[in-house]
Amino acid sequence: MTTAHDQNLWHSQGIANMLKKLLFQNAVFHRGINVTVRNGYKWGAANGELVSVEDVEDNREPEIAHILGVLTVKLNKIPEGILALEHDPKCRTRRGIIAEMKRVYGNDLKEDAPVTVLFFEFEKEEPLIDLALDLDEAVISRLALKAHEKELTLNEYIVDVLTEYTT
């Protein structure tokens, strides 16, 4: 996990506010890779992105996480081995994940509904974010605007700029 100092820097520089928000009603996490299950396909293209992990029940500072992988599958077909990595202990069985998904998304949610499984890990060190920390807020805002215009995440845009600059 990132240190409290890193998180404060990211928050004070507005980095967390520029990232897509991954919201949790039960923001309990374990060390290493965590899994969360989301209804539908909205998060299907998030592989490789940095996201701001936020607790909807609490006012604590957001944390930055890296989406390591994405799997789209039917809710009742999520492999048990993947559920073992679920961030929420009560969701680490098929029965538990179905019950929690119905609680969050409503009892009308079908057990064979398509879901997106996100594999994520909290950032220890993100070189691109470290680079952005050396920039002032106006530069970061301009970078975020350019990224938005090109329909890229801030991270993707910085990679593009650095690749273009070094080639």
C-alpha cells in the first residue's frame, strides 16, 4: 500500500480527483491482489488503469490502485479460486457474492447476469504519478484536459507523451 505521505501528496496535488472512482460500500481490503465484482460491463475496459478507491460510507482519503486484470463472466460462474481474492470476506463464496450483489444492486439482479471482475492492487510506487508530483497544479490540469480531449486516462496520456518525446 502507499504510505500516508504519498496518499496526502496525491490528494493535495489533485491526482486522485482526476482518476476514475472505484466506489466501495464495504471498503475492507487485504494485502496483495484484491478482487471486486461489478454489475454489467462498465468496468470492462479498465485493465491497466490507475483508479481512485473510495469508501462511500466514510470520509477517509481515497487510495490509488492499479487495475491488474479484468474478467467478464456471469455472476454464478465466477470461479471459486477468484472469489478467494475478494476484498470483502463475506463475498468469498458463490453464495456470498450473489447475496451481496443482490443487496447492492437489488433483488432483481439475476444470478446469470453479466458482471465484471476487477483484479486490483494498491500502488506502492507509481513512476508516472511520481513524475506528476513534480509538476504544478496548472500543468497537471492541462495534462488532464488534453487526456480527456483524446479520450485517454491521465496515465495513458502521460505514457503517450513520454513515448513520443523519447522516440
